[in-house]
Amino acid sequence: MEKTTIKTWKLGMFVLLSLTVFLVTVYFIGKSQNLFGKTFHLQAKFKNVSGLEIGNNVQLSGINIGTIKEIEFVSDSIVIVNMIIRSEVQQYIKTDAFATIGSDGLMGDKVLMIAAGSMSQVKVEDYALIASRKSVDMEDLMSGLKKSIDNAEIITKELSEFSYKINNGKGALSKLVTDEVFAKSIDRTLQNLEIGTDEFVVFTTKLNDKNGTLSKLMTDPAYANSIKKTLSGFEKSAADITVFTAKLKNDKGIVSKLLSDEKMANALDSILINTQTATEKLNEIEEAAKHNFLLRGYFRRQEKAKQKREDR
């Protein structure tokens, strides 16, 4: 009898414990799935749910407020996500709220995160459709990270090559660091540049000097007018030279004939030759007359008179 009572008591305790565990499990599952509380429905439209599944959590400001009830296709590129959310948070979700898909931790399950919206808007109604935004996907993040690593590898390789060239005396920078002659050449260039800069400063100082010629040329109207008159004179002279040249080119002018008419030039040349010949003959006649006994006295008197004039 006592053994039967003990067995019955153990069986009752086991059943009671099992029932307690079952009820606790049902309670927590129901709580997580919002089976026992008052809820409302919310919808969001996505082009890609990025691995989101039914039963995943819905979060508002990092707090679980509901679960994913259903995911259905509207078209080949649009997916509607239906959510069950606790009614007590409905007042915080406004009509301009939007949903994004994220992860619960770095490698955790996908979660649907809701941004509440602005306080100036009214709260959402049951079965309202809110906007969605594309979230940063882990695949995109890893792809960007891979690009960054590849770029870092390229930069490291280029730095290594750059250091190798410097250490082995290749390139202008290596010469600048190791070649004393090249360094002195660069130093002279910099000195010349500095001298040129100083001279430019002096030039600008003179330019700003009101008494300077260049400053007067740029700022003094009278000086500028004087320069303008001088240039006008040059221009007029150039015009006169042009007219003179045109007259020279005129076939009717004497000078033009002298320059271009070969017959007239030959005639003039003959006249000059004849004149020279006549002058030489006159000189010979004069010399012969000086030695003639009839005219010798006349020429002597002329010489004496000339000598007296020179002595005075």
C-alpha cells in the first residue's frame, strides 16, 4: 500500500512539473509571439528582405516590440512584410515612420527595425503601410571592406616600391636625398627663385611708387597723353614714309625713274663721267696756263693775294 502511494505521489509530481514547464514554455513563446497581449498589425514594402524570416523580431529604438507574422510577394520585385506589434507602442509609431532590415549583432538573426517618425505626425492605424529604406547589408559591408583591404594592399606595395627606389638611388627624390651635387643644384634653383621673388617685390614697389615712370604711365593722365602724342607722331611719320614710298614707286617721278628707268640712269651716268672728264681737262689747262710766260705774272699775283688773306 505504501509503495503504491509513493509511486502515485512521484507520478503526480512528475505530471505537475511537466505541466508547469509546459505552461512556462507556452507563456514565454506566447509572450515573444504576442499571443496573449493586445496587438495591432503593421506592413512594410521591400524590394529585398535580405534573409528576413517569419518569427524574427521587430524593434523600436532597440527594444523588441513584435514579430514578423508573414512575408509575401506582391510582384517579382516587391515583397510585403506583415508585422504583429504590441498595442502599447502604437502611439510612438507615426505615419512618417520607416522600416529597415538589420542584424541582431554582427552575425545574429535578421531583425526589422522601425524608426518612429516625427512627433508632429499622427500615429499609425491598424494594418497601416509604412515606408522602407535600404539598409547596409552584410554582404555589401564585406564587399566594401574587401575593396578597402585591396586598396590598402596596393598602397603598401607602392610605398614599398617607393622606398626601394629611394634606398637604391633611383628617381629624382632619391637623388635629392642622396646626391650632393643634385641637392646643390636644387639649392641654387631655390636661391635663384628667391632672388627672382625679391626682384619682383622691388618691381611691384616701384610700380606702386607714385613718382615712378611706370606708375605715372599707368595713373598720370598728362604723362599718358604725352606718350600718346609721341606715339601719334611716330604713327604720322610712318604714314609720311608710306606716302614717300608710294611716290617713289610712281613711274612719273624723277626719283622713281632714277631708280627704275635704266636708260635714264645710263644717261645720268654718262653726264657725270663727261663732267668729271671736263673738270680734269680744265685742271690741266689751268696748270699749263700757270707755266705760260704771258699768264705767269697773273697767277703769281693771285697766289700772293691768297697768302695775305690766309695770314690775316
